[in-house]
Amino acid sequence: MKWETVIGLEVHVQLATQSKIFSGASTAFGAEPNTQACAIDLGLPGVLPVLNEEALRYAIMFGLAINADINKRSVFDRKNYFYPDLPKGYQTTQMDHPIVGAGEVEIQLADGNKRTVRIHHAHLEEDAGKSLHEDFHNMSGIDLNRAGTPLIEIVSEPDMRNAEEAVAYARKLHSIVTSLGICDGEMSQGSMRFDVNISVRPQGEREFGTRTETKNLNSFKFMEEAIEKEVARQIEVIEACGADTMEKIQKAITQETRLYNGETGEAKSMRSKEEANDYRYFPCPDLLPVEIDDAYIDVLRDKLPELPDAREARFIEQYQLSAYDASILADEADMASFFEAVCSSSGDAKLSANWCMGELSARLNAEEISIRDIALSAEQLGTLIARITDGTISSKMAKDIFDTLWKSPDKTVDAIIEDQGGGVIADSSELEGMIDEVIANSDKQVENYRKATEDKRPKMLGYFVGQVMKLSQGKAEPKQVNEILLKKLNDLL
């Protein structure tokens, strides 16, 4: 039997407000445990929450960015459950009347095809605290600093059919919220977390299979791995019990919440999956319904920054980049701004794009940091690229200089070039001296060049070029080396 995968995502996005959604406590990351949880966050008797208007504005901005319906009346509810890092015993969220209604996001796949993923809604809610399991000698610690941090939970329709589509959708959301400036996008810090709902069914079947939910995935790589493992597990379970009807297929899979450890690659069951009525939702008695009007929405619409799709189209037109290059560079707002600053300094958009997507991105990935964390400036990289285009240095020399800049960002490009003995050797007499030396020490290769047929000689030139570059420590101007070498070797025929 051939199987089809059905995937829906619930994405938790921490909003980049200075204070929490219902209190004035700080949301800054990295503080000592339990130093940023106030009485309101803990739900102590007698306290009253007050909605952070900035969180409301951020949620509306997201809704406008995905062409969603903005509900002019939204209501906060209490979602009741017990968990050690939820001190109040309930989470303040939105159920039947969320701030953001139906919208959609277009994703592009590796083969160039595009798909639309429908978004059911996005609602405002508060985050819970965090359970800590390391260094407590078979016990757990609770850090409540995160409790009360504002979130939007973005709930998709089950429109994705494989891991590639799910990751493309998650990346697109990341690009949108960071471009809007409503989230810093730091997944390692929990700023975006993904809950993935997965089921399988026979191809052509319209009814859904029984779904499982894998919670709290905080990287695209881990999400892709978790989806592939869970799909394979469900198919194996179904086939092992010989389920051949939709009813039997649904009974073969247990509806449950699962966890995936990206470090070990281990997936396991956490608990049976709750239904909405298990949470005993009811309207929060401490918070009034939120009512907004068209004028409020229009002000936010007018202030929306450039979004990824518009930025990609502009990069293609303004910088004459390929669609692929433009999509990569426009995806992340910080990288896009850095690229444009590099272009301004270098005057060469294509070479700037190559360096941003190549050497720079490789270094960021290797050191697992974001572009916001680097000391190297866009102006420095732009100057480096300008020295390539004006012929001062070669591409090979530029990579060595980039390495020095990365380690010593207080230095200038021109100072490093001088420290390393100057730029490209383009003086003909100096190059001829090096070439004569190489030819004099390469009797065997010269003889082979003489004996070779005319069509094979161009391939043999590489040896001589390599020796000249080695002798010049990579500073010889390659085009001139080729021209002089070719003339001198042909004179020996």
C-alpha cells in the first residue's frame, strides 16, 4: 500500500516585547533563574493582569503580513492544566475568539514549485516557565523567568505532505516574523518552537488517519528528522498489524504527544493526547474582551516593513540577482540588510551576494552564530570585495584576508594587505622572472608539453600555472600568468 503523509504545525512565536503580556516583568533572555517572575506571572491571590498593547500590535502585524482576517473583537480564555512550570495551574490564551483569523503563506520548494499553506488562526497567549533536568541529581528544577512571556501561536491547516514542505513553511514563518521585527527568531533560546501533528493514510484517501503531536522542536533540522522518523514509525506500526481499512488504520495508531531528542535522535511517547474539553476552557474573568476598529488596523498596515517576498522581488530588479540568490538573501532581514550594506561599499552586487552566501554564511554556520553577533562590519567586507574587483588582490588572497578580518575585526582591509606583503603581482617583468624559473626547473614537463598534440596542451598548462602561483605565494595575477606562460612555452616548440 502506498502512503500519504498529512502534516499540520502549531508554531509558538515569542514576541519581542520588553515586558510580559500581562505584567511589567522583563522578558530579557539569560537572567538568573526566577529573577524575572513577578506576582502577576505567578498568579498569586489578589493580582490582576493588564494586557500589553505592544503584544496586541505585534499579533495584528503578523495577521496583516499573511493577509489574514483581523478579528475586531477577541477574548482571552483560561486553559486549565497542571504542570510544574505553570504556577497558576492555567494558561491565559485565546480559544474561540482569537485576534488573527484565517490567512495563508506561500512556500517555495527545492524544485522551484510553489505551494500555499492555509493558516487556520493565530492567537495570543502567555508562555509557561521552563523545567530544567540537568545538574539536579535525578530531580528537576523550575525556572519561571519565561512564565508570562507573550506568544502568538500560529495554527496551520493540515496542508503539508512531507518534511520538506513543513520545513519550508516553518522557514517562511521565521522569515516573516523576523522581518516584521516582532520576534528575534533565536530558536536556540526558544523564541520559536514547533509542534508537529502527523498522520498517514493510503494515497487517494480523503479521511485523516490518527495523528500524533511531536512537541517543542526548536530547529529546522530536528523538525525534519522528527517528521521522517514519525512517518516511518506510523507506517511500520500500521503494516505490522495488517491494517487494511481506514478504521483499522486509525485504531493502529495511538493518539499521543511525543518528544524528539535532536541530540540523540531518539523519539518517545510523552503522554496520551488531550482533547480541548480536557482543558476546561472558559473566558478569563480578569480580562475584558479586546475591541479594535478599522482605524487601529489601518495605522499598523501603513507601518508594515518590507516583507520577504517583496524584498526578494526588489533584489532581483535592483541588483540583477538570480531568483535563487535573491530568495536566499531576502529570507532573513538581518542578512538582507548586511548584504545591501556590503553592496554599497563594494559596488558589485553579484560578488557581494556570492561572499554573503559563501564565505560569510559558512563561517556563521560553523560557529553557530547569527549575523547580529559578528564584529566584522559590512563596510569591511565591501572593501575586501572592492579590492578584488579593482585587481589589488586575487580571490585566493581575499579568503586569507577575510580570515584575518574575522579574527581581528579592528584591522582594515588595506592594512592587512600591506602586512601580508602587498597585493597582486601584476608587473610583467617580475612575473616573467618567476615563469622563467619555473620553466627552467621543469624539464620533464616542458618536454611533455612539446610532444603533446595541440588539443592536449591547454590542459597541461595547469601544472606551470600552479608552480608560478606557489612561487608567488598566490599573488601572481592569473590572467597575465597564463598569457606569458603560453607565449614562452610555445616559443620552445
